Amino acid sequence: MEKVFFYSRISSITQNGSRQMENFKKHSQWNPETFYIDKIQGNVPFLERPEASKLYNRMTSVDPGKAEIKIVVDSIDRLGRNLMGILQTIELFNSQKINLQSLKEGFETRINGKENPVSKIVVSVMASIAEMERNRIKERTREGIQLAKAKGKYRGRKVGSKQTDERLLQRHPVIVEKLKKGLTVRDVAAIANKSTATVVKVRKTLVKREAIF
């Protein structure tokens, strides 16, 4: 048995999403009751979007032993503004054994409950490109810092300064939500695409505030 969900994102309330909707309606398993749409900028991470978060919670609440889960998008660029964001979302779905079908790109990440070897190659290429982009960003950042230091304009973080508990929780709403639901540190790290160290830090803060026990 397969449970299919449809997801769309448009940048603003004034943008028309009718083209994506028409493409979804051509799908053999189209169901408006499993359709979610966010009207939000693409640079917002997938799980921090209101409708995407609801969709993800609904998908992960389905017993995997009773149904295979599929999410259908018109194009993978609906999942993030840049390649790194898109890749993180795909990896999130893979970690939960959720099949991603992209209509425009014409592929699915899982077939008959197993990872699709063709899509695995595509994702691997995407990962390589994303890694190159990360390295370029790091190099530009280093060059910018060196230039700022040479001009005496770079100060960096003040010695002894640290992030407040409130700011930490604000930066990681997905981690907070999942920890409050009782998920393990490892599961939360996989879902939120964060390190276990970050999840542990957030958990300690919540325990200190007696938000979880």
C-alpha cells in the first residue's frame, strides 16, 4: 500500500500556483486532501515552513509497516532555494524512508521500498556540487575576514561572549518541537539535519528550563 502526499511552494500570496496544481491533477493518485502548499520564500528551510512541517508530521506518523510514503513535488527546487538546502531535505526524506517523486526531473528516490540506484547517482552528483559550493563559500569567508583584519575592521566575537538560552531555542524550533515529543537525540539530529552535539545542547537547555524531563 502506498500513501501519497503532494507539496507545493510559491513565493508569495500574489504568485499563482495553478501550473503546479494542474501538474498534480494529472497524477494517478491525486487527492486534494493530501495536498499542502506554502506561500513563503524558498530560503526558509523545509521544516520551518508551516505547511511543510504539518505535512512532515503527518507523513512520519504513518506506520511504515502498513504503507509506503511518497511525497510528490512539481520540481525539486520547491524544496529549497539553493542546492545545499534541497539536498538536506532529500537526505531528510531518505532517513525516514520517504519516497520523493519530482515530476519535472522525472525521478523517484525509492522503488518498491528500496533506494533507487539511478536517483542515488543523481543525489551523489548533487552532493558533490553542493560540497564544491560549500568550499567556495568558506574560501570567500576566509578571504573576507583576512581583508577585514588587514583594514582593522574585523573584531570577531567578544571574548567570553556566549549565546543566550533564549536565542539558542529560537534558532532551533524544529529540534525543540521534536524533543518535546519525546524523540531521541539521534532521531532528532537526523530529522533536523543537525549534529547530535547541537541537539544535546538544546536538550540540556530545555531540561534546565524544565520544558522536558
